[in-house]
Amino acid sequence: MQTRPWQVAGLAAIALPALWLLLAGPERALGVDSGNAGMVLLVTAAWTSLLALSRLPRGEAERKIAPAEWKAWIGTGFMLVAMVFLATRAELFLGPSADRHTAQGVVRSLVMLLVAWAVLSRVVAARWAGAVDEDERDREIALRASGHGRNALVMAGIALAVSLGFSPPDRLAWATHLGIANLLVFGLMLGWLVEYAATALMYVTDRRR
Amino acid sequence: MHGMDRNRRGGWLLLALALVAALGLTVCALGLREGEAHLLFGGVVLVAIAVAGQLQRVAERPGRDGGTPSLSERASWQHVGVGMAAILVLGGLSLGSMQGRFSSWLFFFAYVLIVAFYPQFRTRFIEANLRHRDLAGDERDHVLRAQGDRVAKRVLELALVATAVAWVAMPGLSAPSAEPVRVASLLLSLVLVANVVGEARVAWLYWRDRQ
């Protein structure tokens, strides 16, 4: 079964408005919270692509791509969207005038995105259940990528600590507990993003060798 | 002769650890009496350092087949000790010791370097103690280290999430901008706690492997 152009176009028709609503859209669209609407559309797009993937026969191309690489690409995409989403809403969290109510709505959308990602990664894992899906190369790549992710997380923590410790007090108006808590979550997502991206890139490099 | 020397050294070390534990208990009692959280924390960490020192003494005894600890295993124990000493200072700073004094910034600056170069200390320790034809690490070292690193990563993630949730759930806390070094020290302490847990896991795996 081949992927047809109209299927790709249909997927793009769902994914692009989702990204627009999440990253650049108005606060409310057609009376609905645009963050939640974007999240629902994005998850729908991810599910649709996964459904299409599951209907493909286990051909040569699929055998060449390890399950861990699929998971890494999905993780990279989701983390990237989540991080950009959080970054574009940064002014809601940082500073003494942070609006707690609006910020909670953003956090809700973010949690939905992370839960959706967790469910999707489980589904991908279930698709390859029963097959031998990990060898020495996979373990080596996972180990190195995990190291990169941990380093990124530690560096994010140190960077935040240094910014707080060495900035003059009059430049720390942004440093509320709500703001720092969200920066910690941002650092966590950065660690995961680096881990997934490193995994995916290592697989690509390994295939080209 | 060597055996007697070792016994004598072990006796002195045990005495030193007992003194550290006694000091820790005294500081704990003072902290409770004065109602000072940083004193209580400092006392608990001192007792924990003494306990870790005793565990290290026991763990570094030769295994059943006479195998002595490798350099990597000793490096893990050394890192547990260094990490706990750093947690003692940074944790105290985050709980309000040296409040507002210039020394808190100096300590903070010194410990930023320790946290940032923590893995390099390990490599340096191993390289400095290598003898002729020794290898810096073999397959077993890599496997055990990977397990420790994984645990450290999970602990750091959980600690950061728990801190973030606590800060969001308790909006009544004083603004971090009033005491930025305290918040910064807390963040560095979390990184160090994760490192110490990871190193302790590695040390325990080495010990189990030798038994």
C-alpha cells in the first residue's frame, strides 16, 4: 500500500492549523481556547499518521528503520512543539504581573501534549511488541543519547542557577516561583529533546555509513 | 607489617567517622533547639557522611575471591563523599545559612565550578591513580556506569518536577528575587543529589559484583 498525495495533504490540513493555533494563534478561536483546540488537532494529526504507518506492510524500508528511531523522531517532534509552545507563552509566567489563571490554562494544554506524547510512544512500542526490537547498536545509541540528554539537563540547571546567583537584584523581576517552575519544566523538556534528537541523528548517521 | 599499618589506619578512620557522626548529632540537637532548618539539615548530612564513610570502609574490603575494589569503584565512593560535602554547604545556603553575606556568593561561585566539572574530577582521579599497563575502564565499568547515570538522570528529573510542583502549589513563598542565591543553591543541590545517588548506585553495583 502506497501513501497517496491526498493523504499527505489531509494530514497537513490538520497539522498546520494545529501548529498555528498553538504557536501563533489568538487566545480564543471561535469561542474555544486556541491552546486546547491546537492540542486536539495536533494529537489527531499524530494519531492519523500513526494509523497510516500501522497499515503499511513491513517492507524493506521499515525494516531498515529501528522502532527506537521512530520513537525518537516522534519524541523530537512533540518536544519541539511543546518547547516552542511554552516559549511563546513565556510572558504569561515570567514577571511579577504573571496572570496565574491564564498560566494555568497553558499548563493544562502542555500537560495534555505530554500525556498525548506518552500514549503515542506506548502505541508505537505496542506495534513492535513481540518482535526483537533492540540490538547492541540500539543499546549503544540509547546510552550515548541518554548521556547527551542528561548533560543538557544539568547544563540547563546550572545556567538557571548562575543567572539567579550572579544577576543584580533589579534585573531579577522575572524570577517568580511560577516563572522558575516553568523554566525548570522547560529545562526538562530540553533534556528530553536533546536525547531524542541525538538518538534520531545517530541512527541517520549510522545508516549513511 | 602492612597489615598492622592498615589496621591502625582503619582504627583512626573509624574514630574520625565517629567524631563526624557525634558532631552531626550535636548540630542536629542545636538546630532543633534553635528551630533553625539549616542547622538541622547540616547535622543530618554530617551523620549521613559518617554513615557513607563507614559503608565505604566495609565495601572496600576484598570480596569472596579476594578481589579488591577497582579504581572506578573507589572513584565512585570518592564522588559520593565529595558530593555530600558539597550538598552540606549548598543545602545550608538554600536554607538560609550565611544569609545576605558576601561569603555566600563566594561559596556559591566555588560550588558552581564543582557541579559543572563533577564528571571531570572522576576521570582525573582514575587517570592520576593508573599504574603501568592499567586500563582506565573496561566493558564492565561502562555497563555499571551506564546504570548509575540512568538512575542519576531519573532522580534529577523527578527532583526538578517535584520542586516545580511545590513552587506552583505554594504561591505564598517569598519572592526568589529577594534571596536569589538561596534558590540558585537549591537548584545546584538538586543536581548534586542526583549525582550522589547515581554514584552510590554505581558503587553498590561494583560491590555486589565482587561478592
